[in-house]
Amino acid sequence: MTVTIREVAKAAGVSITTVSRALNGYSDVNLDTKRKVLEVAERLNYRPSQVARSLVMKRTRTIGLLISDFNREPGGQYFMFDVLAGIHERLAAVGYDLTLVSTTTAQQRLVSYLDLCTEKRFDGVIVMGIRLDDPYVHEVVEAPLPSVVIDLPLISKHCAYVMTDNVNGSRFAVRHLLERGHRKIGFVNGHQQAAVSQERRRGYEDALRVQKIPYEEDWVYNADFTLQGGIRGLKELLERHKDMTAVYFASDLMAIGALRYCREQGIQVPGDLAIVGFDNIDLTQFVSPTVSTIAQPRYEMGTTATDLLIGMLDDNRLGEGRMLSPELIVRETS
Amino acid sequence: MTVTIREVAKAAGVSITTVSRALNGYSDVNLDTKRKVLEVAERLNYRPSQVARSLVMKRTRTIGLLISDFNREPGGQYFMFDVLAGIHERLAAVGYDLTLVSTTTAQQRLVSYLDLCTEKRFDGVIVMGIRLDDPYVHEVVEAPLPSVVIDLPLISKHCAYVMTDNVNGSRFAVRHLLERGHRKIGFVNGHQQAAVSQERRRGYEDALRVQKIPYEEDWVYNADFTLQGGIRGLKELLERHKDMTAVYFASDLMAIGALRYCREQGIQVPGDLAIVGFDNIDLTQFVSPTVSTIAQPRYEMGTTATDLLIGMLDDNRLGEGRMLSPELIVRETS
DNA sequence: CTGTTAGCGCTTTCAT
DNA sequence: ATGAAAGCGCTAACAG
């Protein structure tokens, strides 16, 4: 069916070695033979099998993308899609393939994700959406397989990470509210299994401390990044603190939920209550009022992760951490 | 480095043939030998190379996902992500891998997309986001490689397709407006390189005809699915027809653009002008007023496409077309 | 500059 | 029930 290197060799009247060399651009091939080989290969419509090549080269030029939960919870997808676009674009540029692997696959097969990657002979993996309490976090870090983790500060010889500087992101948000004159600022955080949640809380704390405002637990509500979580968080904080004039949410989705609640309750935003979110999802520009937020460079996170991985693969560099800068975007809610 | 079948064989004191058979669950293996082999394989942490297996089996159990333009134009991503999730989920269930290929990769490598798939030895491909004027449309249909195209009614022995029933979707939208009493209904369509655009126009036409309302060209504006396109379309149609009371947009994004324009111009929606979109993207529920729309079963499009492909691959069925039903969702704009 | 030879790690006849 | 041998399509010493 498919034409192999052997047939090209025969048709060109040379050995398969010569064909291989000619096609792979080695210099020690007579120019005429080379031309001949290329011409024949073209004519026979020869396409070298990457499978065969992978077997002998012991490299597949394929990267696995491990997505912890390829769920379609609103919000999560925006983040993932852009990161994915970044990864894919950069990978294509350097000639690597990307294969999607969801951990659910591994679960149903009862093999660890790492075994799965071994069977597929991935050259490296990028991990996205992993949680602090995921059982295979350590597997990733300790494995000899080069990996890059997104949004979790794991680092080792073969494991790099990339994340947004969430501490600073939070600082920007809270500092901005402080500059607007707010002093009673609540914080609705994401769930505690996300590494970013710890960092965002820290930034909130830091920003307050700079202004000598003591950090107090009961100004913080731990929700879960979702719309409903935002509503719950706002409700709870409002009950605890009648004098609260601003709330910072660890996700735009929560902020938008809060916005919805405010409308129902007749709370003016930003008049009665200022709001800042996190992520800069598209929605923030479409709701009314538009939502102030902290932008993460999602696409760039993807390209950066890829660069780190390729660095380990092709230039055998060691794992390192890369922190990307967030950006404050002021809109109507603050 | 990695342990091979040979080492398992040696450690178990049998031939590699026996190991292969034991591991792949053949029945003609003595139960004791089998147990022994499995035990040794487990102990040595043996992971069979799918690369080697693919080479000899001539099947990679890998599907290529061809995305015509992995761009991040707002709107397109929502559609793609959900379809992708559906494909991925179903593929994982039947033990196939999914590899992303963007056509830009092919372009930069100066090989046709089909050659690329041949080199990678995909068992099949799913094509998404292809346009009518894409040069390789025919390549897909005529290739011996099993394929499924999303949103383009291409069919052949090895090529199936899945799309939403766009004609009916449009009918639903326009009929709904007619039922609301509208008679002067404009239509802002997507770009003409999308197959869905033709169908959506047809549905618009049909629905009017049923009510004996003549279809006239100047009530239709061909835009491009984008926010700005929606604004341009609405402007133009309003200029042409002062008496227009409703507009149907071929995408939610355009409808939302229109909504924005209406707010600027003080046009009441739905009071002065009723609006219906298409796609049911998340945004429709978040903007104010919320947007009436035609929902496409995006996730299901992914799973269906996968089922069709697997059918061709594993049960060697022929290419067929599958039409999925859209659904009218009435919200505040109509 | 080119060909011979030996694998990469697996599956699969074909004997035994 | 098991093993020997061939071979999937390619690359890479090593000679010449």
C-alpha cells in the first residue's frame, strides 16, 4: 500500500542508506544522487514513516498534554483553550506533535499517568489543571520524563513550571482598591486545592499590610471559582461586614456571579460596592458594568511552557520556574 | 533504559513470543506461564512500546484532529473547545489517541495536510473549521484515509460528516420571530466561505415563504460572524429598512455586537427591535438583555464525529452524514 | 561518497 | 502450549 524507503531505493538504483541520507539532508551525498533520490521520492509520492523513525531514533517528537479534568465547567475552558493554543502553536513551530491525554483515561485503564506516557513514548509532557491533592503530583516531579507544570510551582531536574505571578496579581488588585479609597475590602478566594489560591490570598494579605490594615480571616471566604461560589461568598461577607465597600474575587466568574447578586439586591456597583476579578475572561467586557480584573497572559503561558520543555528536550536544560506578569485592567466595577 | 519484552522473556524464562501472547491475553497460553509472565512484567515495570507495536501492526490507534485555523477569534473558541471535549472523551473511551494538527503546520512545511497525516500514520482524521474555499477540501474527501468533517456536508466512501441542521435552526429562529408578530425581519449572515452560511440563509428564506412573505436580497447582509460584523450588518439593514422590527443573526457574537450598538443608539431591545442569535455561547446568558438563540449540540457533535470515525475504522462502515438537531432558546431579546 | 550489516521492540506465521 | 525466525520501515555505525 504505502511506499517505503526500500522501493525508493530500488527505483533510484541506490541503497536505502543513501536514500535515508539524501532525504535527511546529509552532506556526504553526491549532488546528482541526491537529486535523483529526491526526484524519485517525489514521483513515487514517498512519505517516510514517523513510526519507524521513532522506533529507531527512540524519540517520538510527540508531547503529551495531560489535562487533569477536561471538564467543561464554564470559565475553565477559556483558560485552557488559550493555553492550549499557545502550546500548540509553539510546538508546531519546532516540529513536535501534541497528543491529548486526560487523566480519566489513565484512571479507567488503571495505570498511572506516567505508565501511559511511557507506553506512548512521549518525549515530554505538559501538565495542566492539576490540583495540590492529586495523587500523581509527585509522580510528575520525580519522573525522569521531562515535564512542565502549569499553575503549580513544582520543580526538579526534569520538571519545570510556569505560572502567573499570582501574589503580585492580588497585590495589584487590592492596591488598586486601596488607591480608590477603600479600606474595608473583602476577598472571595478559589478552592484550596489550587496552588494559585494560596498565592492570591498571600497577595491580598501583603497589599493590606503595606497600608497597615490588619489581615483578618473573617474578611476572606473560600469558594470555588464558580459563579455560584461568588454569589455565596459575597452574601456571606456582606452578612459578616455591613461596612464592606469592596470585594476582590479570585476569578472573574465569581465576580460576575457577585454582580448578578448585586443587581438583584439593588446594590450599586461600583457605587455601593467596588468589585475586582481575576483572569480577564472575555465575559468581563460583555457584562454590564464591565469588570475590572487581573489579566493572565494565557497564550503566553502556553508558549512559555513549551519553550521550557523544548529547552529541556533539545538543549538538555534543567527544570526551572517561570513567573509571568499579570496586569491590572481597570473597568467599570471599580 | 526502558525495559523491553526481551528482558521480560529472559526473566520469566520463556520466549518473547510467549510474553507477547500472555500480555495480550491470548488463550493458548498455559495459565501458570501466563501468571508468571504477568508477575515478572509487573515486577520489572514493563511498558510495551506502542511505537514498536504500531510499526508491526500498521495501526497507530491515533486520530489526527485537523483544525483549519486554531485562531483565537472570540466565539470560535467556544465552539471548538466543546467539540474537542466531545471528541476527546469518546476517543479516550475506545482507546484511541488524539493528535492536534493545525494546517498552518502543513503550510509552513510545504506539504499537504494529507502527506502530513500519512507520515504520522494516523488511522483517521477529524477535520474542523475547514472552509469551502480551502484548497484541500477535496483532498479530504477523496483520500483513502477515513475522515469525518465537521460543519461541511462532504461525503464519500471514507469521508463522513456531522453538522447541526442549520436550515431548521434558522427556521426555528425566524418562525419564532414570526410568531411574535414580526413581519419585517432582517438577517445578518456569516461569511460566505462557511457551508453553514448557505444553510442558514436557506432556513431564513423557507420560514418567510411559509408565511407568504417574499424573500428579498436587501433584507440580508453578509457579514463574518464577528462582533464588528454584527454591528455593521445591523447598521446597514437599519439604513435600508426603517420599518424593520426584528433581526436574526447567524452568530451570537454578531447578535451581541448588535445589542451593543442598540444600547448606544437608544434602540430598545426587544421593544424597538427583537434579536435572535445562533450558537448559544455562554455570553448570551450574561449580557443584558440575555440573548435568544439557536443552540448547537457542540459536545455531541464531537462525540458523534468520533462515533462515525470509529465505525469506519473498527467496523469498516462507509462514510455517512449525520445531522444534529438545533434547539430554540428564547431569552429576553425576543 | 556509497553499500553492508545490524538493530529499534514488537507481532505473527510456522514448526515442534 | 511454546519457540525460532522473519519482518514492520527506518537509522547508524563501519567498511570500503
